[in-house]
Amino acid sequence: MLKNKLKAIIPSLVVILGTIFGINLGINNQDVNLQESNVGAIVQQISEIQNEEISDQNLNEQKDNFSTEKTQHSKNNILEENKYYYSKDDVALYIHTYNRLPKNFITKKEARSLGWVGGSVEKFAQGKCIGGDRFYNNEEILPVKSGRTYTECDIDTLGKNSRGAKRIVFSNDGLIFYTENHYETFEEINFE
């Protein structure tokens, strides 16, 4: 199956690379009809093929281990400790597993000590994101309990100019929430 997929996209890939590097392949553009959307689709196919390292049978077995709920994960899907993670799902799973943020997160105080004054922290700390500061829950949007504190971290900021609006907020007693609109609304992330 993997070989068939590769055979199907290799001609398109050759044309794309030829076009990018200015190589005349003697192919009529009407036959190729290379549009940006086609390039994106081909790049997506290549990415999918690269990630396809397991057989269809194993893939079906793995799918059975995951909830269809977008925000839920399998307990068998453990991330490596002391690695960098950036996505909502990976960061939430890391917090759930290790009860702390991945090592690529630094607090605002740590970032300021490197010269950061706002926006993306990457020009001051490559590969790092803002996270680890306290979230005070002043509006009490999140569940309140005596002794419970919340910590926040930025999500999906790598390579961006700003910190954006996406955050994970997690408690010292195991609750994990995601907001994509800078704390206006939250969805709880559960692991079952």
C-alpha cells in the first residue's frame, strides 16, 4: 500500500521540484496544471506517507485504543520525558503524564531575563514558549476548590510573531483545560 502511494505521487513531486528549481522537464503545463492547492495536497500526501510506518492491521488496532472524542487520549500513548512538545494534545498529555510542563516552556520572568518584552519568545530562546506562570482564575470560570491553583502555558506559538490566544491551563490537582480564545471559554481535556 505504501509503495502504491509513493508511485502515485512521485511524478507530481518531480514536477514540483523541477518547477521550484527551474528545471525544464518538457512537460506541458496544461497536462500538469500545477496550482498552489495541488502542491499543498501533494505535500500533505508525502507527509502522510512518511508517517505511515505501521501496517493497516496495526493502524486499526491503534485506532481502537483512542476515543473518538477529539480531546481525549489513550493512556497507552505516553510521551517521552524531557522532550519538546508544542501542540495542544501533546502538551496536555505530557502534563497529565508528568504533572508538569515540557522543558521547552519558560516563565515570563525567565523570558524577561533573556531580553523578552512581549510577543514571541523565540528570538530570545530558540524553540521555547511561554508557560509556567500562575493563572489566577479571578472570574472563577474554572472550578474552584480550596488549595487548588492553576498554571498556564501558550499553545501553538512556535514560529509565530505573537503569543496568540491559545492556552492550556492546568491545576495542581490534575485538571487540564484548553482555551483557544484567550480565557473567554474553556474545554476540559479528559484522559480515560
